Amino acid sequence: MADSSSSPSESLRVPAETATPFATAAAPVVAEAASRVHFRTLTVAASMRSRCSSMRKALESDLADDERSSSTGEEHSVRMKVAATPSKPPSRPKVPAWKGRFTGPDASKLASTIGRLQDSVQVTTLSDIPDVGITIFESDRTKVCPLQSTTSGSIHALKMFKYEEGAVRRRIRWQQLMGELTTHMFLAKDACPFIASTLQVMYDIPSAGVMCTEIEYFDRGDLGKAMTEIGYEDRLVLCQDVAKGLDYIHRRGIVHSDIKLGNVGVKRVEDGGDGRTLRAKLIDFGSAKATGKLVLAGHGFGNTWKYTGPEIVNAASRARVPLVPSFDMWAFGITVLHVLTRCDKPPWPKASNSDPNYAFFAKSESKLSSYGTQLRFLGEEYNDLCPFGNVLVSHLLRINPVERISPWQVVLKINEELES
């Protein structure tokens, strides 16, 4: 074997005793090729040694930096490109669910979402109407009585609905009541302080033709009763509560469709340091519908007609009109007019253009500045309406629904009035 230190040409030299004419001729070519390979090998080896030397120097430098940083107690970062662990953002204070932005289904899916709540309703059949004693409210088809729980001792309001005989009428009433209960459950699930709470129960009393639900009990009655017993500032605060409740349900895609004095409950609350002892809450969601739902105009619309806005009254008979939150604001404007003047008499016998009072608001194109004096045209009962009330009601009773102020704008305006 040839010496490893010899050159490639020497190690590949053909011995004379074994040489052939072809081998002798090819030997110089083979020797030259071997020499080139040997040269390339040496070049690659030198390059690798250079790279290793550079890496070793960089590593030694990093180690020296680490030792200096650790000795001085300073933080340091490794030069190797490693992604740093992101720091956690500061925790935010928890916001009550009723204050948060609604992230639930849109209007197209709202009905199915509410409909699925039927599975959680406990339906109980009773043989007779419970003995409740006194009656809070009674109409042709509805009766509300206080009911004390035998387990917790708390008092609820038992709301009884009458229905006429017959399987079809009973099924219709069942669907209406179940729709009201599930809508109420959907709105009350976040414990908004301006929405009455409700129990997920329904009682059926076939022998009496009555179905019942249980809701929150209001010891001060409805807003129509409470407004006659309190002062101006307290009445403003209760109106503000109603506006907050409307803001809550509108942000969740629901239009109440029947805002009036009798559909706002008032109860005593503990003074939380702000001097407040009363709170108003929205009740009765039997007419509530999803925003954008088509409703029948004219007298086919199912809410309290005296509180109906001109966009419904002036529409063609039996036409279908999309329901929008501003519809509630017209009814709320009439409610505010009642509360601030302590007058429960409707400003017009019926919502019709044949009534001059209603026609003024439903057809007038006057500017807001003229509304303050025109409100007194409604009768002596409304002469006590304060300047702030004139402005607020004028912003709510606008012929164009788009021009009516929003519930939260009402909240801000009342804040300004209370702080002035």
C-alpha cells in the first residue's frame, strides 16, 4: 500500500511489471483527476475548520456575556433567535353580563333560540286555582295576585291568563303564554336589574280554563300607581330605569311593543348609598318581538292602541310593517308624559288622525322649538309639564322614527337634568 503522505499521482502510478499499453496511456489522465479531487477535499476541510472556529468564538462570547450578566444581576437575552414568551395582559374587572355587548344570535336566529327554552320550562297541571286572597290587577282575561313560596318564603306574583273553551283556543293561548314566558326567560337570564325576574314554571288549570306563570313581585305596584306617591326627581329616576331596560332589550334584538304605565313594575330596594329606594323594571313581554319582524298595521296590531306610533297608524290597513326599536320610543314618550305630569289620562282617546291632538304629533312637520308650547294643547292636565319634560317628550314623539332619540340618549339627558 502506498504511503498516505504521498501525492495522489504517486499512489496511482502503474508498476512497470504490470503495465499495459492502455494503462500506460491512461495513467497521466487518472493522476490529474485524482489531484483535482484531492485539492477540492482540502478546500472543503479548510472551510469547515474556519466555520467551526467562528462558531466557537461566538459561543465563547455568549458564555462570557452570560457570566457578566449573572454576576451583576441584570437580565439578558440569548443571542440565539428564540421567540420570547409573551407576557400575560393585565386582568380586566368582570362586567355583569347584562352590561356587556350582546354576542348572541342575530334576529333571524332569535326565534329558534328563544323557542329552545321551552325544554327548560316546568309545566304542572293543577286541579284548582290556588287560594291567593288579594288581587293586584285584574282585567277581562288577566289577573295578578301575590303568592308566597312554601319553601323559601319569598313572594312572587302569580299571573293568571283565562282562555275560552275549546281545544283550538286552548292551544292558541298555550302558544302565546309559552312565547311570552320564553322571551322573558331569554331577557332575564343575565339578571339585568331593570328587567323583572321570572320563574321557569307554568301552571295549567283545565277545570278553570286558566294558565299561570310566576314573575317578580312589585310591592309598589305599577308605574301608574307609584308616580302619584313620589316627587319629581324620583319620577325622573324611574323614567331613567325604564330607558335602561329598553336599551338592554334593544341591544338583544327585542322590541317590547307594549310600553305603558301598566307594564312597568316598581318595587322598594335597599339604599346602596345613592339615596335610591325605588326601582322600575319592565314586565309583560307578551307582545315582544324580534327586531325587523313584520307586523300588521292598522288595528290588527296587537299592542295598546293609544300608545301606537304613526308609522303603524298611518300605514295601509293590514299592511305589514317591519318592527324597529324606535317604535318603543314613541310609546315611551307618552309614558314619560304621564309620569312627569302625574296624569294617567291618555293625551288622546284613540290613536287616530281624526283626533286633533294625535294628528298634530302624527302629521306636524313643526320644529322641536314649537313643541313645548303645543304640548299644552293636550289639556289642562299637562300644564304642569316642566321645561325639561317638554324637550324630552318632544324628542320622543317625532313623526319620523329615525329622529327619535335612543334609550341611552334619554339616560344621558336625565343625568344632566338631575345634576343641574
